[in-house]
Amino acid sequence: MGVSLPRKELFDLPEGVIYLDGNSLGVLPKAVNARVAQTIQAEWGHELIRAWNTADWMGLPTKVANRIAALIGAPDGSVATGDTLSIKVFQAVAAGLDMRPDRKVILSDNGNFPTDLYMAQGLIDTKGQGHELRLADPEDVMEAITEEVAVVMLTEVDFRSGRKHDMVEVTKRAHEKGAVMIWDLAHSAGALELDLAGCNAEFAVGCSYKYLNGGPGAPAFIYVRPDLAESIQPALAGWLGHDAPFAMELGYRPAMATERMRVGTPPILQLAALDAALDAWDGVEMSDLRAASVHLCETFIKEVEARCPELELATPRDAAVRGSQVSFGFEHGYAAVQALIDRGVIGDFRAPNIMRFGFTPLYIDEADVIRAAEIIEDVIKNELWRDPKYQVRSRVT
């Protein structure tokens, strides 16, 4: 039996704020402050460069990677941390194309997060070998996976709508057609009960600053199926992916297993923050977390629809095909979200008209959800979003 949810006492939640944006940036766990201060003062400040050994900075990426692996249904040693999600997408797609040299198509869907598509197209342009990035509507992905496809690259949970692909069935279809499967878990890790080992996908990538609460710019991760880890040749061959970095050899020899997917010097301060943030997951059963998430989302949909018929549900009503977020379409969505933020309900906006709310059962409960719905009703019914100050677009929406 896992610990009870939520665990609000572990988080530094601002008073008067209902935070429904953990699917974009997670809340600060209280343990992070002391851990980062220790890393700065005692380790960096006192030990200086010795801390790579005395504080085991060199082993921190692997330690954190194994903690993430436990949350995504992957075995120890199958995940590497570091760099950004964009870099990890590039690595995974490049490795996948190398595994299918006779095929030229990378298949994704037109709801995928833009960075994944940009990195895939950039890789195609760099290779200059006639590859094609082909996009399908999300509901047509299964039919679009044909014998032409080298790599299927999908984000499990759509960042706008929260629509969820069936990881097991899509992976099975990809393998039936001889394609390599890559999953982006940016909106899944820490939100859903995952079984990467069971679904048999070759690769998965993800970020740690959303549901995992690692903080802004927290390092990304990449999963490589264990049977492939010794044969993958990294497209980005960095010195910390080398088998013996301090041998300073002129030629590259990949490290054993997934460690070869490391590229540059690990971001120690960010990894220390993430390591401390992951303590909040100790004792949490992912099945319990998912059940709590479904309840919060269902409650929110019911409350908002009853109060605000002007808002159009953009998220699947069926929890089985929905992640841990709820989105509503509204013509004046940007302004409405700004009005909500001013009143302590923090969600976000995604073009063209999506008001997006994320549900993180580690620190959100049913009372928060009902109160948020009440404030949304006030903003919509009384057209509080019409205030001119809410019409001015910020760089980050």
C-alpha cells in the first residue's frame, strides 16, 4: 500500500494559489533548497573540483536516472540523464534511423510538440539522404504506420488536448511493420502508470521539470531498451559518453550500455535539485497516483461544464485516452487565463484557443479543484477577462 495523496507538506506552495500548471513547470519541493545549498556551499564551495569524486558528482547522473527509471517502468541502467529533451530526441531519432538504413520515413502526428518535429527535420536536413518527416492526424497514426516507416516518433500525451495514445498498441503496430518506436514522455513521466519494459519500445525520452518537479531547465532523460544499449552508436559523441573520459583519447569509444547516451558535462546543480525533488515520490504507488489524477480530472470537468457552458471541452472525456490534464477551448482563452492567474488559479494557454490545466495529485486535492472551478465561473460569467490588462500577450503563455 502506497502513501496517501496528496503530500502537500512536502511542497513549497504559495498561500492562496491553486496551481494547475504542473504539466508545464512543477512546484518547488521543500527538500530542494537545502540540497542545492549543500551542493553549492559544502560541495562546490569547500571541496571545489574534488567534489567530482568526494561528493560523487560523477555518479549523480546515473543515480538520478535509475530513480526516474523506477517511475516509468524501466529497469536500472536503461535510462541516462543530462542535456535537454531536444538533444535526447535528436539522439533517439538518429539511432532509430541507423537501425533501419533501408527506410526513409519518420512518422509522427500533427499534434506532436513542435520541438520534436523541429529536431527530426533538422536531422533530416543534416543527413541529406532523402529522408521524409511524415505527419498524420493523431487518430490516423495506426493506419499510417506502413513498411515505409523507419521510425515512429510520438508524444504519448498531447500537450494541447491531453489526448493519450495507446502505447502498447501503437508500439505493437510499429514492430509488426518493422519500424523503430520512440516515445516522448514529457507529459507522461510522473503523471501516468508506465511500463516501458513491458511495451517493448526501443527508445523513450522525457523531461523532468513538469510532473517530476525538477525545476526550470532540469535535465532530460533517454531510455534505451536494454538489448540495444551495447550496439547503439550515438550521433552526438560527447566526452562523457566515452568509455574512459579521462583517458583523453583522440578517438571515440562508446561507454558501456546507456551511459554512451551521455554527451556533455552533467549539470550538477540541476541534478542535485532533481534528486531531492524525487524524494517526494518515495512510497508513492503509480497506480494510486493515476487513480487520484482521474478523480481530480473528472471532478474538474463536471464542475466547469456545469458552471461554464461557454467553454468547450477539448480533452477526451474518456479517462482511458486522457493524460493528467484538462483543456477547454474558449475564443478569449488567453485573456481568461490571465484573469484566472490574477485570482490565484494558475493554468496556462496554448494557441489557438486552449485553456490548459494540469492535475498533479502530489499536491492538488478535490477542494482545490472545486475552488478553481468556482473562480473560473466568476471569470467567465462576469467577463472579467475583458479587462484591457489581460489582452496584452506575454512572451510565455
